[in-house]
Amino acid sequence: MDDTGIPKTVDELSAEWVTNSLRETGVLCDARVNKIEHQILGEGEGFMGQVIRLRLHLDQPEDGVPQTVIAKLPTLVRENRSIGELLGAYEREILFYDALAPALPLRTPRVYYSAMEGSRTSEQEAEGAAKLDTFPMWLIRLVMLLVTWLASRRTRSYVILLEDIAPGRVGDQVAGCTTQEAGRILAEIAKVHARYWEKPELGESYWLRRQVLNPRTMHSVFLKNLPGFSERFRSSAPEGFESSLRWLEENAVKLMRAFGDSAPETLLHGDLRLDNLGFSQPANSGPGSIIFFDWQLAGRGPSAYDVAYFLSGALTPELAPEVSVELVRDYHAALVSEGIEDYSFEDCLRDYRRALLSVLHRISSTDTMDLGGGRGSELIGIWLERTLARLHGVDYASLLPRASS
């Protein structure tokens, strides 16, 4: 444990530290935690963090104290830690739960305790991010190499203790979900999108970065990682893999600019996939509630990004593209029911398809991340196949802005 008193490893999540932390926030009063059982969760899927279930044993009974809590720490894998730092992921999640979660019109886990080491580094990086995109591509690549190296040496500490949703279940992106479940999830996130639809205050928080802020910078990462990614998945990838990557190689910057400049902006989850959703046990005959967690990539941007990001991974490839179009139609209807009347279904569908290509661009930029063995690589391969299935039959060129006459 460093001088800030914030744990960095599982072993540092001691009974004494947890006792002091929960007393600081009023979760514990008279009792003490005298023993903790640690269970590592999410191995092979939590790319940027350590997720640990802590089973608490108290020295005396006390009402309202949870039997288990979920602790989140930054990953110890250097390559992945540098990406988490570059994205501001650890700081962002703490700030999200503190500033926005209490007012959201959906369920998020209760926060029992959070702490991070103070610094203006992320704020300064956010201030300079837009300037980087104006540099020549060779200079962008050079700067990205430098900032990635610096981020990999960053040693700031972060920790969150969250509500454990057990005995509810966590979603499984490898398994996918039914269209009915997908519709419920999109209807819930539509409430958040509508609540923050084009709200100017979203731009007042440096940590709520724009989803499409640096198209040329993002594309430089894609180009750097493209050979390795293509080689890794070429043998198992479905039809359209190579042609789609070639199209993105030529057109991704224009596509992302058109997407970011024309679509209305709102609050985004940013990593909306089944692995980041919980389903509580049903009450009586009801379906139970959906719990939205892992807000490390929360940001602002077109609402269709959350929709495409979710459907690209949740729907199995056998389902026809028309199925996802109908889900987008239902999502749009949910927006309208929440009072969003100046956004047509045609614009929503166009933005959804642009977002699908943006998701494919993002997936194809993961070659430098350590995916671990087993489920991590499997998840990316399945996600790639499902995204291409959602894009089947889409005319990519029609999604680019028309040239001025």
C-alpha cells in the first residue's frame, strides 16, 4: 500500500483497511471486519481492472452491513493499465458514481467507498486532446507512442467498493441474449439518453470525454494495430472481414467526423455490453431489474453509439440484420416516449449503422491489449463475427457525407 493508503493489490484489501473505509462512509458503526475471503472475478474479461468479491466476517452482528462487497482496482498488466490511464477510465468511474449515478433513471450499484490519488494529469490531457488531432499523422503516431509509454509508468492509486448484485446474475456476452432481453436493456438506456439529450452541462466535466473527439488520433491507433489484428483473426473471421477493414482504412476518419458532427449528443455508458449488466432475481412473477455497472468509459456522444455497441455484441450472428433494425425502431420509440421529438427514425438508423462501423474500428484497434487466454480472445473473436453480421447488406458508402455540389 502506498502513502495515500489506497490498496494496489488484492492482498492489500485487508480487514483493517476495509473496516476503516466502511466506517468512514458510515456503512460500519460498531462492528469490525476481522476476516475477509477474496474471490477474483472476471478473469479473462476485465481487461483494465481487477474485480474482487470480498466476503466480510464481522466480530459482531450489525444491521445494514453487506455480507459481500465488490472491490475494483486497476489492472496489474502494464499494457492494459496504460490504456486505462490514457482513457482516464479509473478516475472517470469514481467521478461518475459520485456526480451522476444518484440521479440516473436506472439502477446502478451502490457505492460503499471510493478513493483516488489526486492529480490534474487527466484534466490536462483532456484539454490537449483536441489539439493532437490537428497534427500531421506522423506526429500523432510519435506523440501517441510517448504518451502511451508515460501512461504505462503512471502509478496513481484508485479503489472502489461496490454493492454485490449476487444472487442476481451477470450477463454473458459470449452467450448473448434474446431479442426480448435486448429490447428491455435498450428501453432502460433510452431513459438516460433522453434525460441528458443535448444538455450543455455535459461539456462542463473534463472527464466526460466526447466519444468521437479525435478521429485521426483514433485512426492512427487502428492503422498501427491493423496488421497484427488482421493476422490474428483472418483464419477464423467471417465473410466481409478483409473488405470491411480495407474500407475503414480508407474512410474511417470521414465516417467518424460525420457521425460525431451530425448526431445529437447525450450521456453514454460507453461500454454497454452484457458482461457489464446485472439481472436481479425476479420479484413474484416480474422480470427483475437490470443493473448497469462498469462506467469506466462513460462519456458524451451520439446515443446510437451505445445502441450499436450493445447490439453488435449481444445478438448472435444467425439473427437477420432486420431483427436489429426492429430493435433500433423500438429504441427510437422509447426516446420519443421520453419526449425526444426532433430526431427521426431515419436519422437514428443511419447513426446506428455509422456507429456499428465505429465499433468495428474500435474492436480492430485492440491488438496491443493483453486479452489473456481463453475467454478474452474468444470474446473479441465472437464480437467481431457478430458486428459483421449486423453490418451485412449495409451500403457503407451511403453512410459517408455527400460531397458538396
